[in-house]
Amino acid sequence: MSLHIPFDNSYATLPDGFFTRLDPTPVTKPSLIAFNRPLAEILGISADDEAELAAVFSGNRLPDGAAPLAQLYAGHQFGQFNPQLGDGRAILLGETVGTDGVRRDIQLKGAGRTPYSRMGDGRAWLGPVLREYLVSEAMHALGVPTTRALAAVRTGETIIRETGPVPGAVLTRVAQSHIRVGTFQVFAARRDYDALRTLYDHTVARHYPEVQDPAELLAAVGARQAELVAHWMSLGFIHGVMNTDNCTLSGETIDYGPCAFMDAYDPETVFSSIDRFGRYGYAAQADIVVWNMAQLATAMVPLMPDGEAAVAAFTEIVHALPDRIRAAYERRFAAKIGIASPRDGDTALVTDLLTRMQAEGADFTNTFRALATGTPRDEFRDPAAFDSWEPAWRARIADEPDPAGLMRATNPAVIPRNHRIEEMIAAAVEGDDAPFHRMREVLSRPFEDDPDAADLRRAPLPSEVVPATFCGT
């Protein structure tokens, strides 16, 4: 085998109760859709042959040094605790330490049934695989901490979903780890405190070597999650399924199932078809991060020698999170209107703009981009709504060093629009991957004004609006 992955596996050395060892289930006729060569270079992966890439990243051939396993975890799903979840269609091949010194997991999604599949077929279909590839790589290009996509492969098989038969596919996902809040929860719920301590030690060594105790770990994870959710919201991103099993200790965005970016600004926007009460809508995301951190705190109480003192310390950390998130949110939105050094009154200026955008149906991404590069008033049904806000804004940024440059670096020109993703998936199902590859290339340069990508920047027409997104499992 000419393909080489320099595995250096650590999670596989943990006790067997953390996972189930098993190989991916082979597929019929794998064919490569995409391979992320720049990421492969960082991971130290060398490969040239497409057939070999398809074989390895479909799960048909295990590379030397792989230690395939399905991870165990629990989780609160829409507020309800499930004591055992786990990788129901994913196999962790192993880990590498990249040329940048960062340790990362390499995982196959759609790799077949595991003991945690819960009556599922363990497979993925083409649409969600291509969606996650595009959106996760777009998020990386936007500067958001995220899992990444290394490869996408057609399986040559047909699988059945609620809408009928669809083509199968496998995504290779890369993450700094797949340790979740739910990983801590499963051992806490089982009162397996030895395993809980082992997990804590592994997490600290891998992600937070400066941490001295569980309270410091909670504070460190909370700080990363606070910055993450503020970054999401500054881009109009809605995760859609912020269960505790989709909340990572590394602080990366994970699981791009029913995710979406807002078109017209509305803080009450909900896309996920299974989020019937708006638990994970745009405006709710900050509160949910705090709730998820409270669940992590609860799971870690047994690690502290004094439970009562632990609860007090953890409570103080969790109660501080809303202010931390608010500060990160205000800093990012100040930058979106060209303010590098926020001061009193700036939040009111931003809020006033957002209120007018909501009332006038202004597109979130295009309005902010146009502050530096175009005519933002054209995004409003009644341009006077912008015109009456503009003088106060102009006066505020007059003494900023480079407001236009800051806005161009903060506000993307292009995002993965829902309607364009759906068009791309429909084409791929028919065997046409050109829209996927075009979007992949354009989204790798989200802050560039590419005149040839005007159609990808355009907000949807009323007939093109995608009202709901789906998990795709």
C-alpha cells in the first residue's frame, strides 16, 4: 500500500469500556468524490492513487497502524438524557500528530453498524456527507474552530431513508478529538468513577495541560465554548442540534446535520426539522452553551474530594458564562461594523442596526459585507431604515484606524447558502459533482469578492427559500 498515515493512537490505549473495537463494514464500489490534499499534508498523509484513497476512506482497506473503534458516550438530546448513545455509524481509525504539532482524530462517518447503532443501518447518504464537507471546510476558512473534512467517497450502494432510496457515501472527519460532554456523562451516570478519572486525565493531557483540577477544566472548556458560540452568531450560523453529545471538550464545532446560515436576519430563526420548540434556534444558542456546561459540571462533581465545595465552585464558573459570552458577542459584532476598540454605546448601535434589519428583511451576510464594500441600504425593503441609522455609525467609526479593512476581514462575502447547498446535492445525486467542486473552491476564499461567484452570494428568491434542514442520519 503506497498510502501512508502516520498513526500515533492514544484513545485506543484507554480501557475497553470506553469503546468497542471493530472494523468498518466494506462497501460495494467505492469511488472518490473529494480528497482534501492541503489537510492531508498537515496530517502527514501521503497518497496519489484515487482508487487507493477510495478504498481506505470508504473503510474497505485498513491502513497500517489503524486501531478502528466506535466510541461510547451518552447525552442530553433536546433536554432528555439518554444514558447510552455512542458512535452509531462512525469508526475512529486512529490519530496523527500533524506537521503543526497538533494531535487529531481521523474518523469515518457512514462506516457501518456498531453496537451503538440503535436499529440504524450505520450508513450515511450522499447529501449530508457533501453538506458536512462543504460547511465544515467553509467554517474553517471563516476562522471558526471546527472539525474538518478529509475525504468524501461514494459507496456504490443504495440506502433507504424516509424519502426513499438514496446513494450511499462515507465522510472522513478530522477533529482534535471526539471527546464530548456526553463522554463524561456516560461514566458519571454509571458511577464508574475510575473511568471518569481516566477520561479526565486523558482530556487534560490532550487539550488542557495547564489545568490543575476539574474546576479549572470546566472554566477552560467554558471559555472556548463561549468564544465559539459568539463566533457562530456573528456569522449568522445556527448549529441546530446542540445536544451534549455534540458539545466537544476541545471547543470545536461538531456535527453538521441540520445546521444552516441565516439569510434574512431574524433572531428567532430555527431551521432544524426536529427542533419543534426552538430549543436550538439562533437566539437560544448562548443559553444552551451555558446549559451544556452545567451538565459537564454535574458529571465532574465526583472527581472533586469535597462535593459541596465542588458544586459551589462549578456554580460560580457556570454563572459567569453568560457575561463571558455576551462580551465575546459584543466584541465580534462591534468588529462587524468597523469598531476595533468597543466602548459604551456600541452595543446599542449594533442592536439598532439588527432591529432595523429584522424589520426590513435585510440579508444578514450581505448587509454586513456591504458596510465596507457596497450599498447596504439596498438590502432593506425601505432604504430609509438604513439611511437614518448611518449618520451615527459614520460618526462613531470616524476615529477608528481602519474600519473598512476590519469589516472586510470580519464579514464574509460568501457563505454556504442553504438553497445553493440543496441545488448542489440534487446535482450530485444525478452524478454531477461540478456544483460541489465549485462551491468547495469558492467557499475556501470566503472574504474575497469574486465577481464570478455572484450567484453564490445572492440571497434566495422567495421560491428558493429552504425553510427546514434535516439531520440526514
